[in-house]
Amino acid sequence: MKLSVIIPCYNEEKTIDVILDKVIKNNYTDKEIIVIDDYSTDNSRKIIEKYKENKIFKFIFNQKNRGKGFCIRGGIKIADGDIIIIQDADLEYDPSEHIRVIQPILDGKADVVYGSRFRGYGVSRTIYFWHRIGNFLITNLCNIFTNLNLTDVETCFKAIKLEKIKNIQLKENGFGIEPEITIKLAKNKCRFYEVGISYYGREYSEGKKITWIDGIKAIFYIFRYSFFK
């Protein structure tokens, strides 16, 4: 099965080249890499453009900053693999674990696999206690409305069969796409699995972007997509 790795990028000049090299070497040969630059104002775009000659890549360069959800939706539109996996452009998630995350799909057991930071695999940086509490609340609220028992709905390691993700209409441009994807796939009776992953969290001084405001918004989106289409 072909893998489409979707990488949204906004101002990640310190890590984007390392991530792209790691994805190229992720021990899965049948793949394409889709990079969406969300109108970066640093040198990210120049670094990304160095990979233009590599036929394994596809590129989208947004003409203005549109948000992570917009980038993911754009990547899905041009993906032609059997499985997509969403990979952040920072170094919090290790591309060498792609094969671990997609394995339940390759085995024919799952339609959707989330890489959970809280399932006890590998190493995990201990950082931001209140982020962990917020994630716990958001995840459990999402579980109430989907009847799933996920441990990490906000994970940025999501692997999904392309046919399943293209069968739903995604709308969110920002971080709200995370609960939107989960709720809409659950409504479509997709088979969800989780696997433990390593997590190398970073601080805001290192470029972390999601904030407590995004957590409040996530609760709103859970209610929106649980009760409305």
C-alpha cells in the first residue's frame, strides 16, 4: 500500500530539513511526501524548495497564511496513496515510527490509527502539565460523543485510509481539524486503533504554536461536529 505523508509547515526553518530527511528515510519505500508551506515568513520555503528535484515530493505553497487544517485539506486533495499520515514539521514526532503507526492498517485491522503519546512506548519528554490536563479533558469529552476510548485525540500522528478521509467533508482551517477528523470518521463507523509512540515535546521558545486558546476552541468544535454536520 502506498503511503502519502502530509507535512504542513509554518516557520519551521530550524527543523524542516531534518524532518524531510527523516521522512525520506522512514523505512517505508512506497511513499510520496506532500509538503504544504503555509506562507512562512522565515527561510522554510527556501529550504523546502531544495527538494523540488526529488520526484517523491509534491508541494503546495499557500499565498497567505491559512492554518494547519487548510494545509491538511490541501494535502489530502492531491494525495494518491492508499494511506495518509499527518506529520508535523517540527521534531516532536519521529518519522521512523511511521511504519509502527500504519501497521494495523497494513494488517487489515484498522481504518484509522492514532499514535498516542500516553500509551507507554519509547521515550516521552515530560513538559507542560496543564497541556496534559487539557488534552485529557478534550480527549475524554470527544470519547463521550464518539463512544471511542482514545487516549490522545490531539495527537499529530494520525494515519488514515485515503478512501475513508476522502469520504468525509472537512471544513476547519485551523487546529479545529483535529477533533473534526475524529468525530466525522467515528460517525462513519471507521475502525479506530491506537499505538504508543515516542514524543519529543518542545517549549514555546523552541517554536511550539498551539496554546490554551486552541484547547478552548477544540471543546467548541467537539460540540459543533457532534451535534451538527
